[in-house]
Amino acid sequence: MHPTTADSAPAIEIRGVRKHYGAVRAVDGIDLRVERGEILGLIGHNGAGKSTLFKMMLGLVPATAGEILVGGAPVQGRGFRAARRHLGYLPENVVLYDNLSGLETLCFFARLKGAPAAQCTEVLERVGLADAGRRPVREYSKGMRQRLGFAQALLGAPRVLLLDEPTNGLDPLAIRDFYATLRSLQQGGVTIVITSHILAELQERVDRLAILAAGRLQALGSVQALRDQARMPLVFDITTAPGDAPAVAQALAAVPASQATPTPEGLRLSCPREARMAVLGAIAPLGARVRDLRIHEPSLEDLFFGISR
């Protein structure tokens, strides 16, 4: 059986989308494809356009220009009502009813989504709130409220998840469990778009990153692809034997465009990415003069500030 157009289409396709509020260009001409089963990190400064883009993907805010398709269905088209039932959304600020229990809250959202009531208990278990399901939400900590918000996004077995700062208030163990859940969902074919201001948290947990600034897409790719694109230098921390730092620095002087500075342990060398093998080649003959070597790639935070400024 051949896949239908809807089945073979990207999970999300954004074509030349703009959103203007008077003179303010919240989103200013974005083209983006998110493939099925992909985890995409969407990052940017406050006001970069992330939340506005989410609202347009959900059909809550109409685009000024351009087109957005989710699951092959245009967001502003008649077919989107059915497609929206397969969307899960966690807003940045979760607002819940304090007098309802966690289970009652999920049952309420399940009725709104047309999801089976039996899912509510299963989803509470999945986010680690099974023991708190009968307690009123007013007794929940911030992290528990966040997990309950995530639980409502999972109702209805969504095919696309839009998560806006989903780890707010979560402790390290809960964050680890949250990303384990995302990987499990991805293995089941779910597409996930996630925003976070904690860049180190995303670095090893997304397939690609989209960096927004001033409503525009500044860069798109895997962390390694962004490193190659940004051409930021590599940093080598070299631990030398006592008194051997000058000799090591002399050996490294032949590496093109490199700069060595002394450290208490030896040397720190900054060089272009393409000079990596030249550095290793210069160090290899030095033997016991070099006691340790650590290579530092630019972090996602380095890339973000280098690309978005």
C-alpha cells in the first residue's frame, strides 16, 4: 500500500509565515519543515517569536502572511479541526483548577479533547503522579503542576507535541524522566517541538535546533552542523609536566591561526576547527611533556550567542 499524501507529508511545514502586530513583526518570514518523528529544539531570546509561532501552529492566532500545515492539513483550512485532535500542547505558564484533583483535571481535559477517560489514569502513571491523582491541585508543588500540564498534553495519543518551557520547576530526576518519556514517544513516531531557556538541557536531547531572533530563523541544524556553520574555534586545555609549558608552546607555534595562553596546569590553545589534526600532530612527538589533553567543542550556549547576536 502506498502512503497517502497526508502520511508522507512532514509533520509540520511552515512556508513564508509572518505575523505582524501593527509595526511589531513578531514573526517575520519563516520557512521550516519538521519531519515526522523528529525532536526539534526551538530557541531564542524572549520576544524572538517562539510562542507566537506555537500559537499559529495551533490555529489560535492567524498568520498575517504565509501558510502553516500540520500533518498535511492547512491550519486555517477546514480539515484542521480533525488534525488538531492529534496535537498536544503544554504552554509556558500552566493554569489549572486548584479545587479539582489531578485525576479530575485530566478527566476534564479528556472530555474537551474527546479522549477516552481510561487514558487519564494511564497518563498520570506515566508522568509520576499516580499517587497524587486524588489530591487537589492546590496541594501540588510547582513541579507537580508542570507534570500535570504535561499529562494533559499527552491525552488523546497526540502525533505532534508542542512543549513551551516544559521543564520549568522540575528537579533533575524529573527532568531526566521527562526526556526519557520524550524519547519513548519519539520511538512511537511522535513529532516533538520543544522550547527551553536551559540550553545545556537541549544540547544532547534534540535532533535539530532552530534558532530564532527578531522573528526570523537565523540557523537550523544539528548541534554539530551549527558548530560547523558558526566556525567557532576549538579550545585545547593542555596539562604539561612542570616547567615544560614553554617547550610545548613552541611546538604548537607552527599550528596556523592558533593562540596559546599559559594556565596553572600548562596551556590553553585556541585554534580553527580545521586545525584539530595539526594540533594533535604537534603534540604527539612531545611524549611525557604532555600529561593530559582536553578538547572543548563550542557549547550550545556558545553557538546561540554567536549566531543570534
